[in-house]
Amino acid sequence: MLSVIDGWLADLEGMLFQHVVLPVVYAVGLGGYAEEAFTGTEWLVIGLLQLAVMLLVMVPLERWRPVEPLTQRAAVRTDMLYTAIHRLGLFRLAMFFTLDPFVTAIEGQLHLLGWQRVNVEDWWPAVTANPLVSFLIYLVLFDLLGYWYHRLSHTWRWWWCLHAVHHSQTQMTLWSDNRNHLLDDMLRGLVFAVAALAIGVEPSQFLMLVALSQLHQSLQHANVRLHFGTIGERLLVSPRFHRTHHAIGIGHEAQGQPARLGGCNYGVLFPWWDMLFGTARFTSDYAATGIRDQLPPPAGKGRDYGAHLLAQQWYGIKRLFRRA
């Protein structure tokens, strides 16, 4: 099945690259980056397919059973801008000129030291030779990494100053997943790129891993009354499970300790890690979302995280350096 999907995507990527991307690359005098442009086309195609699923499936879901009425349309439009930057490859383009040379240098240095990749396929060749099996193993490994990456971003103050941009959205929708501080996104990109390098995941597999994770995370943030039942909630992160993570005073603060960072439901795809490490919180409620210090006094500080992308990015930097 994976080979069929890969073949179909390859045909689509080739057509788009040949008739759209490559002419633009040469027109702007960047013909020397044709190979890199082809890789960018892969991300563009995946992004377009994700947006199609979001518009055709998730938007109707939100309209069918919304948790709350859509009232903050300007804030949602800002989230849509974040989504476009990430899903259409603009962030990947920035990564290419900033972090990719750094990752390439790391790989080159490791090769000089005689380091060899630890390929998952070498662990149990009789089983992992199946592409689907190796893909699922990579999926689980990256999800475990995602759990700890996410949990630590709620543990260390400097990291929370950046990650708080994501939680500052009080009107969660399917577009809210990509509302992040760009410095946090760059750090995440570096961590996962180095991890992919370490365990030998193929570029095409890595792309599919990222795409699958992103699409499911869009569903998790959707403004929809949706859960997966008693058993399903413990197999896959649902919108209700993840909404609890965004709940004011619950999902990103240690309960009963307003000044102490903490929280629950950090799982990216699977709630298993929360259950294993004691951070799972299953509830039937669909709580209000946001950060406690956004509330007006005396409940909070009335903190304003910014109304648009540039303001949110700048405010995160100011908080990082204790200027706000």
C-alpha cells in the first residue's frame, strides 16, 4: 500500500515540479538549487493534500458539532496564516537556508569519526524488512520523542515562554496546531532532523511521518465535540483528550500550583506515553482553553500575548529575555 501511495505522490510531484516549480526556479536565477527545489516540491504536495483534507473533512466536522461558537474570527485567521506558512513549505524553505547546513555539517563530522547510522531495519531484519512495519516502528519512536519534547517545553521556563504562543489561542480550531513561536519550531525541526539522522529513517518515510502527525494534530485541535470512546481514547489522542491539555489551569499548569509549570496530556499521537509516565487525564468535559494569566484580575494577570503573528512572535522573544 505504501508503495502505491509513494508512486502516486511521485507522479504528482514530478508533474508539479516540471511544469510549475522548475520554471519559477530558473526564472529567478536559482537553477543551481533545482535538486533542493524538487525536495521542496515533495513538502508542497503533502501540504496541499493536508489542506484539502482539512477543508473537506475537518471544517464540516467543526460545523457539525462545535464545542463553542466561532467568535474570534481575526484570531482564527492568524492561525490560518501560521498553517499556510508551515504546510505550504515556507517554513521548510527557511529551514533549508538556516538549519539544513548545520545538520549536514553534523552528519559529515560524524562520518569522519566513523559513525554509522543505527537503522531500525537492522534490529530485526526478518520483521522490519516489511516497509509498513519499519514505518510503524519509526512512528512510535518519533512519537515518544515528541512526548518528551512537548513535556519539557512545559517544564522549563525559557521554553514555556516560546511554547506559550501556542497555548495563547482561546478559540481553538483545526488551524491552531501551527500557532507556534518560530524559534520553538526551529528547535523542534533540529531535534527531529538529528533524530532522523541517528536512526537512519529514509527521507520519504520522514516526510510521511511528519505529514501524518501534522494532519492528526490538526484534528486534535479542531473545535469539535469528538472522542474515541473508552478504549479508543487510550489508543489515539482525540480532540477531547488534547483539549484538556489546552484547558485553563489544567493542561499546562500543575494543578493547584498556578506559579508552577506542569500539566497533562502531552501525547502527540498516542496517549500511551501519558499513561505510562503518569501525565494522562481523561475527562468527559470540553473545558475553556487558554492560559490562566490571560484571565482578567483577580483570577489572572490580564496578559496580552498579541493579536497577530508578528506581535505574538515579538512578545515571545521579550518574555524569553524577561522584558515582558
